[in-house]
Amino acid sequence: MDFRSDTVTKPTERMRQAMLEALVGDDVYGDDPTVNRLEAMMAEMMGKAAGLFVPSGHFSNQCAIMTHTRRGDEIIVLEDCHIVLHECGAPGLLSGVNTRLARSDLGEYDVEEVKRLIRGDDIHEPRTALICLENAHGNGRAIPLVAMKEIWELAKEYDIPVHLDGARIFNAATALECNVRDIARYADSVSICLSKGLSAPIGSVLVGSADFIARARRNRKIMGGGMRQVGVIAAAGIVALEDMVDRLDDDHILANYLGIQLDDIGGIQVAWDRLDINMVFFTLEQDIDLAAKLEDADILINGAEFGEYRIVINKDVNKEDVDRLIIAIREILGAA
Ligand SMILES: *Cc1c(COP(=O)(O)O)cnc(C)c1O
């Protein structure tokens, strides 16, 4: 039983079949019909003109940053976004840009602060070249559309492009009960993961305008991401979009059930203000290593980060697994 992440999900039988039968070509020549179909499909779903298949969400975000900026520019990011926390300082390394951190209020910007962070014309200052959003946020929240709209309108007022890290945008749309387009409209470019809750083995798609994607295609090559007969992987991505979007709600419902069960144990504080999607965050009153103890019971969760645990529901765990997890946690807390 693996609750560490939704990235651990295995491809479905239909994905494996699609991979086996995929029509392929050399994608660096633009000749892979399966990749072309996936890119067009994702672009259409997001309401953008074009898409680019890339190896990972990390790659996608960095390719977007490289495409939106020039060396020496500055990008505005939330202090707790994936780009800052989990991408190895790549904006500085790969694109030569500085990150200007904004305070995060549960994954939302303070618009007045962002206004102050946008640079002026002074020659001492770097150019503000990009503002990044994240939805769903890695903290478990689906960010309300109004919050995105405010940042989008501010950015447009200053003629600054907006990139959305939409690794879990389908989870966000499910939680917000809207179409993904309603979220994507507040960004010039969007990065979407196929390999998380959607359960494809590999891959993300970056979408945006035709001109942006043409330039991103060159940057993907610079980053070493020009892949050849990659339709074998893209085929699983197409199935992910066809089969796996509508079931995300099941993950969210099960996560909510898990939250209620954890609440019931006592000595556990569930972060209900961030329980919008498939991730349950909580802290323990007892000072024990819950992850290590659960591993003895063959249950995997990540270790605590800053004292907080995260359990991620995904398509490869079901309600019986969650019930077993609850029993195991009860025993561990009772015994400690
Ligand atoms: C997982 C994730 C990414 C990166 O995706 P990888 O495919 O693991 O590189 C980017 N942003 C967010 C918010 C994520 O959750």
C-alpha cells in the first residue's frame, strides 16, 4: 500500500495496450502522430493554441521559464511553490533568472504585495519577466478562481506573462467544480502532469500560444528533451486524458473520508483548510516517526516535512486500504 504520492500510480491495462499499438515517428522532426495528437488534445482541453510533450512537470515548468524570460530577468513566485521548493534551484541554473519570493497565504498571493514586487524601469533593477501561479497548490488546496483572476489582471496591467504550474489542474477543476479552461484562462502558459493522479507512466504537456510553443520547442531541445519515437509514451498520456480525469473525484472523496477517520483517532490535527484534493496533511501530538512505524506494517507514506505528514490518495489504493491504514495508525499511536 503506497500512499507516498499520486506519482506512484501504475499505468492501466488500456494504457499498456495503447503503448503497444502506438503509431510512432521521430518527434524531433515533428513526425510522431501520437505525440502530435496528445499535444493537440491537451491544448484543446486547456483552451490554448498549441502543446509540447515533455518528460516531466519539472522540465515543463523550467522550459516555460526559459521561454518567457531572458538571462538576468526576475520571476515572481510564491515562497512555497513547487518551482521554489522542489526544482533544485533550476531557474537560476538553467535560465539565469532570479526568483523573487512572495509570501504565501495558503497558496495565494497578496495582490498588494505582488504589486510592490514588480520592478520599475530603474537601471539598477532586473526586469520582472514572469509571474508564476500554481493550482492545485502542492499544499493540498484548490486555489479559488478569483485569486487567480486578480493576479492575472495585475500581470496584464504591467504586460507581464503568467505561467501556471497546473501539475494537478484536473484535481483543481474537480475540486472547484469548473472546467480546466476556466483555470487555464488566467495564464499564458500551463504545465500539466500526466503522471500523477492521471496515472500515465511518464510525461507532462506544456501549453500556450503557437508562437510560445514554437520557442519552447527549441528550448526543450536545448534542455536535452528532444525525444524520438516517444509516441510509445504519449499513447499512455492520451488514455490518461480519456479515462482518468472523471475518476479523480473518487480520490478526493476517499481523501475526505481519510481526513474524517484521522480526526476521529485523537492526537492528530488534520489541516482541513487545505483538504481540497487527494492529499491529506496532518500533524501528530506524539513525537514519533510514523512513516518508519507504518513501513513495518508494509504501508508507505513520506516522512514528516517540517513536522507535517502527507498522505496521498491515488487510483492504486481503495477504501479497504484506507481502513487498514487507519487501523495501523490507531495501533501505532496507542502503543507509542
Ligand atoms: C509534481 C509536481 C511538479 C513536477 O512534476 P514532476 O513530473 O515530478 O517533475 C511540478 N509542480 C507541482 C505543483 C507538482 O505537484
